[in-house]
Amino acid sequence: MPRVRLAYLTAHYPNVAHAFIQGEIFALERLGAEILRIALNTPDPADIISDDDRAEKAKTFYVKGTPKLLIAWRLSTITLCHPLAFTRCALTALRAGGPNIGMGVKLVLQLLEAMLVWRHCRRHGISAVHAHFGQAPASVASLTTMFGNAVGRGHWTWSATIHGSHEFFNEDTSRVYEKIAHADLVVCISDFTRAQLMRIASPEDWPKITIVRCGIDFNQFAARPHRPSRYPPVIVTTARLSREKGHLVLVEAVAILRELGVDVRVRMIGSGPFRDEIERAIMQHDVADVVDLTGPLPPDRVADELRDADVFCLPTFFEGLPISIMEAMAIGVPVVTTYVGAIPELVVDGVTGWVVPAGNPHALVDAIRMAVIDQDEVVKAARAKVYESHDRVANVAELLPLLAACHRR
């Protein structure tokens, strides 16, 4: 197989909530790929929590991280050197906005970002871009390719990995269907995600939509020795502190468990904009003595927390397929979660975990109590399932030839 050389384009990198992207890049490089890191935004300091993060930050080109005067200079130079390409692409972007002038202006601004991405890629001899997530990164990747091909020096290609959930918010205004039509390859992380893209896309584009599931590092999240649940059990959840993750439902469930005379301890790992609301709910339900907000933790610390957990609970309202569930299943922690997105592809109720309707604290209580009492066979089945479907080494080995074929075109 020819050596794969491409840019990986994300919104933020490194990012605690999307640490799987970093793992995927490392795995691709171990297989001989050359990956140029590009992010639209500089990372939040809270996301730089390990030596790997610091090293990756140093390797990454941040589109909006350059001083504004230098950005203006670079854009003016590119425009003066390639006026016809810029004009053609700018007019195409404005037309794509249709009657929505604001959308057209947004696309032109993303074109300017794409021109900076194009410049950085060209300086490294790379003409292939892979975006993670279908919103801004995919838009900029698409426009980068459009501009590169308009300039006419070599053939530019782009591909994207689509995860689900947020990609389908405002799918019309974010032009998901156009991105699928223009992309050279679209990778989905689940059957659910692929089905949603098939719903949006023209049937002519279905063959380019393929599935490569996200994977985890089984060395980092190795199976722990069997042990019985403790009392009181420790419940761990790992998720960004945002509205859709359902933390408030778990807080309410803890209060119900207390009313029933069942003690538990809860550790919520992560950071995010919903922290204040979660803290208020903890105080209102009088469970501050048993619910801890740890903040973000690096992967090795997350693995330690999971190894010490009796139950992993993610009462989410809206998802693709969370990596955190895979990590818990691999270690051997019984999982309690909800019927949303692609979760039922991995967590089958009563077989590989316990799955309840989202937003129902009483159902969550029942599932937590079952997970504490009756978990041995479920844990075995869960570990077998995650090893079968979500081995990062195997899945990246499947992804690499797809990228190679796509970007040879």
C-alpha cells in the first residue's frame, strides 16, 4: 500500500472529550501514515492535561491561533496570487447560501479559513484532508479542496468521519447533504449514523458512505480481575458536562435511591458548560455528600476510576456511540445507559448492559440496582462484544486502506 499522507482537520485538538481522535492519529502513524494536525481553534487549557497533549499541541497548526495581522497578510497574499480561484470559490460559497445572506457570508468566512488550511497543507506537500465531524471541520475541508482544485496545482481530495447526534442538528443549514455529495469518502462510526446519512443523501452517494467503528486501546483499558460489588457501590460517569448527557437525571436517581434506603457514591468525570446547573441540582437534592465532580482527567486516570467503579452510568439524551461506554465494558464495569443513537448497537438490555428510556430517573434506579446485584454474565458478554467490534488496532487497520484508496483518486 502506498504511504498515506493527509491532514487531519478538527475543530479543537487536543480535546479531552475527543481523545479518541488523538488515539486514531497515533494508530495511523504506527501503520506508516503521515498525519498533519490542523485545528480551527486553539485548545482550552483544561484540555491539555498530559504529556501527549502538550506534544500534540506543539505539532498542531491552529487556523485561528495566528496573530490577526499575519492572517490578513497571508490571506491577501493568497488572494493576490490566485484571484480567479478566490473569486470563483467565493461566488460558489455565496450561491450555496441561497437567499440566506448570513449563511453565504459564513461560508465565505469559512473559505478564508480554508485558504489558510490550503496554504499550510501545500507547504507540507499534502493535498488530502480528512475532517472529524460534519459541521465546521467538514465545511472547511470541503472548501479547502474546492480552492485547491481551483488553483489547479494537483488534485485535492477530502473525506470525513461522521459521528452522529450533533451532526444532525440543523442538518439543512449545515448542508450535510451537499457535503456528502462533494466528499470523496464518508466514514460513519455506527449503523445508526450511516442510516441517518442515507436518509439525507442521494442514493447515488450511498456507496461512498461506509462504516468504521471507533476503537479503544485495550492495553490502556485492560480487563480487571473479577470482584464482587461493594457497598455502598461507586457509580462513575465520564462525559462532557453538557445538557444532553443527562447528569441531572442521575442526580435525581441518587436522591430516589437515598429515599429507598440505598446508599451509593457517584463520581462525575468531565468538564463543560453545564457544571453550575449540575452543582445546583446536587444541592437541591441534598446529595452533595455522595456526588463528586472530579473535573477532566487524562485517560490513565479515567481507567483507574473505572477499575474502581461498581457501575458505569451514562443517562444521556442524545448520542452517537460514546467511547466512555466502550472503555467501561472493556474494563469489566457493568453499564447502565439509555436507548438513544447507536448505543443499542453495543449495549443490549440485559445482555451486555442495562438500557432504559432517557429522562426516566425511576427506570435508571431500577437498572442501577440490577447492575449492582446481577452483573457477572452481563460483564462477560459486554467485554466480548466490545473486543469484537471496537479494537482500535483492527479498526484503524480497516480505515487506512479506505483513506489510501480515497486520496489516490
